[in-house]
Amino acid sequence: MDEITLVREMGEETPLPSADRLAATRSRLMSEVAPPKRNRRWAALLAAVAAAGVAAVTVPQIVTPGAQPPAPAQSVAPGPKLTPVAAFLDQAATAVENEPDVVPRGDQFLYLRFIEWGGTANEAWLSIDGRHDGWGVDQDGKYATIPGCPAGGGCEVVAHYRDDMPTDPEAMVGWLRKTTRTEFGSDSLDAVTKYLGTASTRFWMRPAQRAALYRAIGLIDGVRLVEGAKDSRGRAGVGVAWVPTGQTEEQVVWIFDPKTFRMLGTPESSIDEIALVDRVRQKA
């Protein structure tokens, strides 16, 4: 079923950045010590990212009579700056980290409610462990059972919670590449961007996992921000987008509220509710 509309084809394949580049960018992420406040305007965020740096700090020297001269004063060198997209996604990750950490039970369901383009509301109840029957809209636009795979059933289990999903941004990049190789036969940028449209809603993610997903996207070359992007309900926000090779038009995959950093959805489908429930057709 279409849990959230996938982005269009992204053009020619572009390799993900090397491990050396990911390590360097991760260092930039961890060195950021003064992120902008969440209630600043987006323009202020960009300005802060462009101008931010860590000022040198000098340790005062105190000399007493007869004492040995103290060691030369230590100073903190200015740290590297985050790119605008990495800084913004870091703020989205920080906001997510403050949410309650809930580990789902296998017999629960991931409840999703989306508002599609044109105002149509679609709901889905997806089995957390993949072994229970769910319910949602099928390819024909009608509600139907989403079959689970009971133990010993000889079928493919499609779980909607992955306890192996990393909580480290670098490791998350590797996880995304491995997953897209399995699902699409490729770990190219094109494959990863196709997967991102559903990754954020396909699984129940604990706060540390979702935060790692957001920060991981900031490590990938070719990602940019689009101010004023609108979701399917016309709500304006900050879009996270890619530009396919040889093209100039951005392909927006995620749209965030610029003040709260909450994900609004995509241009085709906006998020109305994501929750854990105990049974099919139970609302959050």
C-alpha cells in the first residue's frame, strides 16, 4: 500500500560520500555548540549558521611570589561550521530527542493518518512485528486487510519497528545504504532518496533513531533546503530536497515547520497523526 507517496525519479545515480567525508562531517555535527533557538525566523537561522563560530577562550594567569610561572594559556580554537541543511536537520533532531521514548510491543500497531493532495484522508494500521493483520488503503484506493505473517507461516515478515536501526548518524547512513541495496538493488543517491519518502513513516522510531535519521541526511552530498515549500494542505515550511543531476528543479522529500521543526509531510501527502495503538481501527 502507499503509506506516503514516493518522490519522483531523481535522475542519474550519484554515489554517496566516502567514509572519510562522512567522518569529517560528523565531526562538524558534534562540534556545534550554539544552535539557534527554535523560535527564530528561518532567515535568522541561516544567518546564524553562516556567522557562527566558537570564540577563543583565554584562561587567566595567577602568579604568586616565588611560584613557578604558569603554563601558557590554553585557548579553544574555532570549530568548523555546519552547512545550513545540516544545521537545520540537527535542530529537527534535537526537537525529536525531547519526545517520550516508547518501545513498542510486537502485538501493537503503527497508526498513520495522512491528508493527501485534494484533501482525501487515508489511514493505516501496520503491525509492529509484521505478524498480525493490519488495515489500510490498497492500490485501488479501498480499505482492505494488510496480511501479517504468523510464525511458521512461510511468508515474508514485514515489521514496522526495527530495533537494529542505529542511533548514530554515521551508522544510519550505512543502514540506509544497506536497506536500499536490499529493496532497490542499489545504494545510490537515487535509491536512498526514493526510500526516504517512506522511511520516516514506515517505521515506529524511537527518538534517538529518528534524530539519527535526520542528522544522517545532513551528511549526504546534494541535499539542500527550500524555503517556502508547501505540503499537500498548503502549509508552508522548510523543504529538504535534492536536485537531480543535469536538472535545476528541486525534488522535495520532507517539509518541516520552520519554528517547531516538526515534520509536516511532503508536497503530495501531509502527516496528520503517527501513533502506537493496541488494535486495528483504534484511533490515537
